[in-house]
Amino acid sequence: MRVHAIDPAEVTDTHNLLQSPFWAAFKEEIGQRALAFRYESELGNGELVAMERARGSAAEHLYVPHGPEADLPEEAQGGFLTELSRGISATVPTHPTFLRYDLRWRSPFTGPDYQDDNGRWLGRPQPRIQEMRMNFGIGDRALRKAPTDVQPPDTVIIRVNEPDDVLLSRMKSKTRYNVRLSLRNGLQIARESDSSLEEWHALYRDTCRRQGIICENVEYFAELFSVVASHPHPCCSDAPIVRLIAARHRGRMVAGLIYAMFRDQAYYLYGASSREDGSLMAPYGVQWRAMCAAREDGCTTYDMFGVPPTDDPSHPMHGLYRFKTGFGGEIRHYRGCWDYPVDEAQYRAQAHIAADSGAYHLRR
């Protein structure tokens, strides 16, 4: 395999938001360094974007969000990833301890053998079993299941290129009822400009505190909208659309979400709501409005961007699972984060340090 470095602005062969030149530009604006590579192999050619993390420390690594995007059969994935890692390691100008890939390849552990008698998914096997399968037929068996997943490895994908009645018919009955109830509760649900970010962020901050998750500061979101609006980098000519949809009751914001559209896909990124106004069902209304708006702008799918792996009442985010899956759609399970140690000794020494602290639902 041949691998060479390119400018992130040169990346064109991508259909994923987190592999887009725009996302690289945004991450650089908030202090990260973005790199990009082009690879050529017998299995195909492609490009990918990577972010430097923990630079200058023993945990320094390159993080590849939702990449590579190569469409490969399962039996070819481990060998391809190993060869790609060797090529990147020989090309990258820095000295990372490891490479971390946040893979969007489907998990191979979802068939009947991994379901209970009622057809419910049992979840992924232990990392050792996953590693045996990923490294099968590879001499050095170098790929490791990462100790943490950065992006959620489980999500719900909703096909939105259908009429309203079809979308509603695919929802669970309680969700469909709550969507309709939100539209009868006197809510004004509409797109708002970034001038409403401060008000939305106050709701978001309370939501994060309520759920016990890390809260991005308002400047993070302001920069996201700023990069889209000002196009400060040449790479942003193919920038996605980022929008804020909010629900107001008697003029006061009671719920809102931020979503992005890139090519024909929409991504629900961040949401917030008021606990005191829960009876209004505003979160259902803003999701419905976002899906309809994404369809009107030409998107075919709407990615809920993360759910717990199973319908487990003991999971701390079980309510999120029930909320997101209620809108219908296909539950997808991906392989999640995988590491390729460049410096094996240093990687082993850092084995108990999660370079990306916190659960996957805490940050993008």
C-alpha cells in the first residue's frame, strides 16, 4: 500500500461529516491539528482525515474519526487496516504512540448467534474475542480494541426521504403520540440563527448537568457556526449546513437541537430541553421538525448519532435509547474504536490511561 500526506483541504472522496475538510477546519479552529492522507492499494484508493491528540505526551496519538471509509468485506478489514497503519506511521511527521480508528464498519457480532431467544442483541463479546476476529490471518496481530469509544459505536439511522405519514407510521406509538401532542401544545418550533446560541446553551448546560455529562462551552458552538458562515479556509467550499431548531412556549425557549447536513446525510449533534416543561413534549417536536427540514434540503437519512448498545434499563442512558429508537429507523452497530500501536512498549505503559476520557456520548 502507498500512503502519502496531503492537505486536509484536498480531501474530496468522503461522504461522512467527520471526515470532511470542513470538520478538519473546525477542529483546527478550536486548537487541534488536522492531518490528511491519500492511500492506494489493491483493495482501492481513498483519503482520510486524522486529528493529533495529546501531542507531546506519552499518550500522543492520531485519531481518525469515522474512517477509513473503504467499503470492504469483513475478512479484508484487519489486513487493510494494518497495512494502512504501517503506511501512515512511515509518513506522519510526528511520533504518535498509536493510531486510533473510529470505525464505521458494521460489527460482525450481530447475527442470530449474538441474540437472545426473543431476538434481542446481546451486545459485543469481550475485547479479546473481537481482537481475534479482527486480526485473523494477520501475522503480527497488532490491532487492539481501544479501551474507550470516542464516537458512539451504536446509532439509529432514519430514512427521511418519505412523506410525513410514512415517517409517522414507522415510529413507536408513544413517540408518534408525543410528536402530535407537541404540535398541539402551542409551541412555536422553527429554525433560529446563531444569535440564539446563548439562550440555547443555558438549556444545554442544564441538560448536561442533569444527565451528568461534560458540557462544551458556548464558544465551541459559536465557532462551529462561524466556520460555516465565514468559510475562512479553502476547504470549506464543501462545508455542511449547520442549523439550530428551537421550540418556544410563550416566547421562552424550552427545547432545541443542533444538527448538520453534509451531502445527503443529516446528523443530530446536540440537544437540550427544560425539565420543568416536560409535559409540552418539546424534544419530540424539534426532532420532528429537524427531520422534515433535512428532507426538504435533500437529505435521505437522519443519523441520531448515538444510543446505548441495547435496551437495558440499567444503562445510565437508557432513557436516551428509548427516546431515539422511538422515531423508528434502523439500529446499527459498528466496530467502534481500534488502536494500532506504533510504539508497542509505550502503548503498553499507557494501557490504563484512556486518552479520550469519559463515555462516548460526552463529546464529538
